[in-house]
Amino acid sequence: MMSCGGETDSETEFQNFRQFSYQKAEGPRVNCSQLWALCHGWLKPERHTKEQIVELVVLEQFLMVLPPEMGQWVRKGRPKSCFQAVVLAEEYLLKQQLQEKTLDVQVSMWPPGTSKGVSSCVHGKYRKCFWND
């Protein structure tokens, strides 16, 4: 998120905007007015350019559409731009690929009956085997 004010303030304002729910007793006009005020509190159009506002909206949407585990990992890095979020997401994918390469074992590596040293195998999308130490 942009760091033009307190990050926690901006984050709180974003959460207030996203978690706003319609209050039936207030009516449409008041609800829309409150939502408008919350959005202005989050985006601060008086301080930010159109490009900065678009960056923030796209960043938040990007973080929301990421797969849950990846999204959590990227959010921990507290990206302040789409570029930073993409780099973190790519780092996450690379980390996952490296872990899979480390653990994935091709069954064809072992002739039948010669899997000595393998303590356990997990079957799923990939066959992962762990060596005895």
C-alpha cells in the first residue's frame, strides 16, 4: 500500500471500506454517502494522483485474487506497489518449484525392489519420497 500517511491508518481505512455493509435503517442515500466517505478516506484523492489511486486499487484487487496461500505469503511482504506484489508472488512460485524439485522423485530412478533408504512416500499430485538419514 502507499506509504503517504501511516500505513496502519491506510490499512484500517481500506478494511473499513471493504467491510462496510448496508444499513437498511439508514437508507440508500446515507449508505452511499458513508461508502463514498470511506473510499475517500482510503484513497485520499486530494493527496494522490490518478495513477497512484489506480495502482492502489489494482494492488488490492491483485492481492485478493491470488490463491490463498500465495496471497498470505505476498501480504506478509507488505508490497507497496503492483510491481512489488508481482515480484513477491513470483518468488513464492519459485520457492514452491524449488521445494518440489528437492522432494520430487521419479519412480523410474529405482528399479523394482531397490527403494532401500526411502522411509516414506506421499502419493498425490506428485510422488514425494523422503530419505532415511
